[in-house]
Amino acid sequence: MSEINRPDRHLSDPAPRAPDEPDAFACCGNECGESCVWTIYQHACRRYERDLLAWQTRQLEQEG
């Protein structure tokens, strides 16, 4: 079985999990700035994208 297809390949370094999108009604509409659920979600998405890229890079390095 190839290294890529091993079922336990990512157990010690699991892929990051995308943040859950807030429900449409979660925003109160009071322009909370950095406290708004949508602002927090946007920050979490950027963090996820950064973490995912780093994880993918590690996986490629392990293949070589």
C-alpha cells in the first residue's frame, strides 16, 4: 500500500477543520465591529486557509 493511501497517514497530523458558518439570523445587525459573528467567522476562515496551506505543505514534504 502506498504511503499516500495508508489509512493512518494523517492520524498524527490531522487536516485542519473549516469553521462552521454562522446561521443567517446569528447577526444582531447592531454593527458590532470585531465582535460580530460574521467578522469572527471571516477571521476564522482566513486562519483555516493559512492552516490548511501549511498542512498541505507538510503532507507534500512527507511524500518526498
